[in-house]
Amino acid sequence: MNKLTETVLYGLPKDASERYEEVLLLTNATPETIERVKVLATRDGFHSFRTAEIDLSAPPDFTKMVR
């Protein structure tokens, strides 16, 4: 089975400091679009950006989230 992944970009809005407050800013991200969105989001007060690779070929394991 081919591995299907998606790169996403998260950021914290102004005055937010906890990871649970992250906002999804971009899906289907490429290095170019990530940098462009970071610049625009920074102007709006976003900070602490994080990218993640999501494996869409496997079902999510929610047991890791509740530990």
C-alpha cells in the first residue's frame, strides 16, 4: 500500500500560549506556501508555528491522544 501523507501548518493566535489553542492555518502545504502563510499570519499576530505530517493511509490511533 502506498503511503499517503499531507503536510499541515499550525500556529498560535496572538495572546495564546498553550498548544491546545493552535489554529490550523494551511493544508497541502509546500515549503513555499508555508513560508508565505507564516509571513501573512505573523502580520495578524500568529506565532509559534508548527508543521506536521499526517499519514492518511493509516487510520488514526486516538489512544495516543488520551494518555
